[in-house]
Amino acid sequence: MARTNGEWSAFEKARAKEIAEHQSEVEQLKGRIRELEGTNTALGKAIGLLHELNVPEPDTARTKDPKGSSKPRTSSSGS
């Protein structure tokens, strides 16, 4: 069944609207990518400065049992 000119026109308008929406979304996502890349660059520079200043990194979480899991060692020399 052949489509009429009116059907093609409506289809083309709907398709053009869909393409425009996708292009808008792509531009928004590109902007977000640029923003995140800038943030990543800034964080990288901050980390680099911390290393240059030799600032210690935050402590790791301490365990609840400070004794550890290994058994105490004994002297093999008999002292």
C-alpha cells in the first residue's frame, strides 16, 4: 500500500523532531563530558600538588583487632 503525501509529510516531521531531540541530547552530553573532563583534570593536578608537597594520604580504616591474625614469633636461638 502506497503512502499519501500527507502521510509522508507527517512521518518526515515526526522523524525530523526525533532527530532534533537526539541532537539536543548529544550536545548536552558533550557538555557534561567536557565538564567531567575538566573536573578530572583539576583533581589530577590537586593530587600531583599533594605528592609534590609530600602531604600524607588519609589513614586507612583501622581493624577492630589490633593484634593481627598471625601467631607471635618465638626466637629459634633459645634465648
